[in-house]
Amino acid sequence: MNEINLTGFLVINKPVGCSSYDCIRKIKRLLPKKTKIGHTGTLDEFASGILIICIGRGATKYSGTLMGLSKEYLVKAKLGELTDTLDRTGEIVEINDHVDVTYEDLKDAVKQLGTSYMQIPPVYSALKHKGKPLYHLARTGKLEQEELEKIIEGK
């Protein structure tokens, strides 16, 4: 019996409401068993956008290179509210009704970031610890806040 060897990239527009791994899981069911498959960067479940799926060893070996390429984001933000998860899924812990930010203020703030900066991911991120996403550990209370922060800091 001839074995099918699939290799290539699948570019999808991931919809809101499904995780990056949900996409992998659905595609994996359509492929021959033991086909290597991965993606080039996790998008939050509440984000939509381009997700590059690598299929086969010939493609998955380039996932690191593709992850390192520059990206562009379109963001919709609500100013004046702070949540415990630092995203829209959390409980509001602080409200500032006196947000007076102009378009110029936003442009200046983005310009101060420069062309690149190191972001410290929040504990509600998709980073993994012992195979589990941190957001899952944080939301289920399996790890205390201090433990999660130590994991992110690499201590």
C-alpha cells in the first residue's frame, strides 16, 4: 500500500470562538494518521486572524522561522477599564471614568514602543506549563498567582 506524504502550508482565517489548537484538531482528522502538524503562533480564542498551519515534516521544520517574522495587528480597545485577566474575559477590577486620550496621544504612545519590545505575557496567556496553557491553570485555580508569575519570569 502506498503511503501518502502530505507537506505544505495551509493559511486560514481563524474565527473568533475557536482556539488555534481547535483548528489543528479539525484539520488533523482529515489527514493520514501520524502526519506531523503544527501552527506558527497562537491566537487567543477571542481573536480572529491569519493562522498558518504547517503540515508534514517538510513544513513544520519552518514553523520557528515563520513565527519570527514580523506581524501586524488590528486592535479594538476599550479604555478606562482594567480586568483581572488583562483582557475582555476578566472581571473588571478598576474603572477610570476620566479617560481623555486623543488620537495623537495614542500615536505618541505607539511610537514610544519603537519597532520592537519584549512583552511579558500575562498569567492568562496561552503559554504552556507541563503541557497545560497558563490561562487554564489560572482560571481553574490550579496554581496560585505567585506560582504563575514565577513560571512566566522563568524562575
